[in-house]
Amino acid sequence: MAGEGSMMHAIHTMRNNKALLKDKRRNSWKNYTGNKIILTEDHIKASPELLAKIREKFKAERRQKVKENIFYFIITIIILIILFYTIYWLYFFDNSINVYEQ
């Protein structure tokens, strides 16, 4: 039958992949022992003053970003209002003039 060789290779590949996973799981006793959480030491000590400065810096950046977003939102709304008003004015007033001229 056609295709038997490719199917055989697929089966061998799956078997080899399963074998690799089993070896990976059994490679050391650390996988079977208790606590996996490793406590690390914080080598960088930050003073409360430094943390306060960093916090204020992030707050100022956030406030600036909010102000920029509000500004862009207002500009977008103004442009949309002008655009809709222009379309409304052109559509209704131009059609009404053409109706009276006939």
C-alpha cells in the first residue's frame, strides 16, 4: 500500500518523542523531592525614600499619559463634529437650493 513508509516514520517519531519525555522526567531526584520554591536573596536594598521617588515618578508619568489621551480624545471629537456638521450642511442645504431652482 502507498504511504506505509511515511506512517511508519510518524509512529517511530512519536515513540521517540515519548521516550525523550520519560527520560526528561526521570533525570534527577530533585523532581521527586519536596519544595520546588527556591527562596532567593534580594541583593539590592532600596530605601523608603528611593521607593517614594520612584513611585512619584511613575505617578507623574501616568498623569501625563492620561492628559495626552484626554487631549487626543477631545481633538478627535472636535474634528468629528466639524466633519459631521459639514456633511450635514452640504447635503441638506445644497439639495434644498436645487429644489427651489427648478
